[in-house]
Amino acid sequence: MDAATVKAMLQDHLGDCEFHVQGEGSHYEITAIGEVFEGLRPVRNQQVVYVALSDCIADGSVHAVNIRTFTPAQWQAQPRD
């Protein structure tokens, strides 16, 4: 599996979100930006993303995932390097 495949799976499941995916093999860093995260608790935000990857997590093709979620407003407020 590669980052592009993970991103495509996420976009298929959550088409209204923007994703930035880095990693390879079975370890990925995912940043998800979307209105879907508005008003949700952090754990629920992660669950929303995990659902899209549940089959790959179950079969072991995705093992370690670090997920950061933002609403568009939160993303805009993030400091940039």
C-alpha cells in the first residue's frame, strides 16, 4: 500500500474533506480537513477517519496511523512554516 492509495480510500469515504497523507508500507500520517469535524470531540473525529480504513486495518495492510483532524477554520488558523 502507498500514500496515494490511502488518500484515495479516504476521499472515497469522505469526499467533502481534504487529505494530506504521508507514509509508506503500513505506517501513515494523515491530516484531514473538513466541515464534518465541526462540533465533534477529538476521539469521534478519529473514528470518522478510521471507518474509511477499517478493512485495511483489519487485514494488517495498514498498521500504524497518526490522524490529525481540523475544520477548515482550524486549518486556516494553523501556523505555517
